[in-house]
Amino acid sequence: METADKDNIKLKLGLCLVKILDDKKVNDSDNYKSIDSLRKLESASGVSFPIIQNITAGKRNPEFTTIIALLDGLDISLTDFSSFYDSITDIEVKEYKAKLAKSKVERAKSRSSMRSKS
């Protein structure tokens, strides 16, 4: 498997978690615990915030046990997670990658403007 393929898988996994959290914000159905943010997921899963943040940014390749802990925190089955994951298109992954890159540039600009004001 090529590195680019692995990177896309990591991005798709991160996007999947983000979509599940977004879905919970909208639907908050009985099928899910009321976990609608990365901080709440940290508390519910026992997985540290920086690790979750890096997973959702596609920067970390989580161990299977970490994925299971996250799913347990979300009260979602591996089967349901797989359905979410499989529903994500390559176009959505590309758009998510572009969104992450744009956010990174905006944060860098913000930091540099803050430094120049000091």
C-alpha cells in the first residue's frame, strides 16, 4: 500500500469521527451517548484530547484498541462505525483535506499577526 493511500485512510478515519460527532449534534438520538465534541469524547473514551485531535486531523494512525475505546465512548458499534466509514466518498476526503490545510494556513497567519503586534 502506498503512503498516499495510507494518508487517505487516516484522513477518512478522522473525517468519520467528525461526521459521527456532527451527526450526534443534529440528531442526539437514543442510539448515541450525548457526545458532541472532542473534549466530551476524551472524557467518555479515556483517550487523550491530543490523540483524538491528531486522529481527526489525519495525523495519527490509531491502534485498534484506541478505535475501540473511541467507539465505546461514543456508544457506537464497530458495525455502525464501518457503515459511517464506508459512506464517506473520496471527494469528501479531498474536501476535508483541503479544509484542514486551509485551517492550518489560517492558524499560521493568526499566529504571525499576533507576534507582529507584540
